[in-house]
Amino acid sequence: NAGVMQNPRHLVRRRGQEARLRCSPMKGHSHVYWYRQLPEEGLKFMVYLQKENIIDESGMPKERFSAEFPKEGPSILRIQQVVRGDSAAYFCASSPRPAGAGTDTQYFGPGTRLTVL
Amino acid sequence: GENVEQHPSTLSVQEGDSAVIKCTYSDSASNYFPWYKQELGKGPQLIIDIRSNVGEKKDQRIAVTLNKTAKHFSLHITETQPEDSAVYFCASIIQGAQKLVFGQGTRLTINP
């Protein structure tokens, strides 16, 4: 049973370019969460999505960041016009039901380490 | 919003000894408290969790205790081994919310 998959594992971008991070949840999981981890810090919630719906984006920066989870295919976290401060590890997690209903465990992927030059 | 404080930030113990990491949370509506282990270059791995209707949970060498009145919970690792060396994060979820709120992490080093 494959776990949460993320790609690429490492991504290097120059300032002003776009970064696209992909996440495939565990089989049978329809709830996806994105977190950001700055060096030597804990993880910070960014966004919670279900298929074709953004449920909670309270942790997303207002500009340049967007997320989607289409009916078919992986969830995508998109960062436009990247700046050096975007350099971080971005983790995706998934759960079979909403995390607050019950409450269900979130399982994390290996992360994408974004470096902005 | 919810705030989770974690102590200590670093912890070094001799192999075979016990390690204890403590977390406090601010929102009394929090009802789920997982602990994650993160090794270098990897994603967080769930090691144990506890729900607010339980005071203690144990899984082999790992145990978690929860004091709802004081709003704190602790991770206990007994008979530590070198492979326990990692960064450990506590987290909480407020009932009805979807997001994990993480502590700042504890870097645990087991000295052989």
C-alpha cells in the first residue's frame, strides 16, 4: 500500500520563476493538506482540500500561492514569481476523512525541498 | 487560535535511558494530539497519538500522557536506542477544525 507520494523531491528555481509541487494521497484518501517547514522550525498549515474543493486556505499567503485538487490527478501547490523567502520544505498529508471529524490521522509524504536562488 | 509550545528544544540522553518531551496547548477545544518523528531529509512519521477521552496510551517503548485540566501532554520513550535519534514534533487539532498545529520540535540525540 503506497504512502503519500510527492514530486519532485528537490526543486531549484530562480527568483521570479514558478514552482509546481505535486502530491498524490494514499489510496482511499480524499482529503489533502499542505504544510510548509522553514529550516529548523515546525510545520505550518497552509491549505486543506477535498476533490475539486478548497475547504480551508487560512494558512496560505494571499498572493502568489494557489492550490488545487482536481477530480483526476494529484493535488498541486503552485507558487508564482518565487522569492528567496519561499525556500522551504513543503509537505503534503492525506486522510481518509476530514481531520476534525472523528479525528482522523494525517499521513505525511516525503516532502519537496524548494530552493530559490 | 491554537498555540502549541514544546520543550525542550534539544535533548541528549544515554542509550538505554528514558526521554521525556513535553507540550502545552492553549485551546481547550483541542481533542486530538499526535506525535511525529522526523528523520533528516524525510517527512514526519506518526509514532503515537492520543484523543481527549483518554489519559494515557502506550505502544511498546513509547507512551503518551494527556492532562486536559492542565492542557499539556507528554511523550515518553523508554530504553532508548540510537535509532530513536531524530526530531520529534507534537501537534494538536481543535475539534471541528482540519489543521494540525505543531510544536517547535525537539532534537533528540541518543548517545551510545
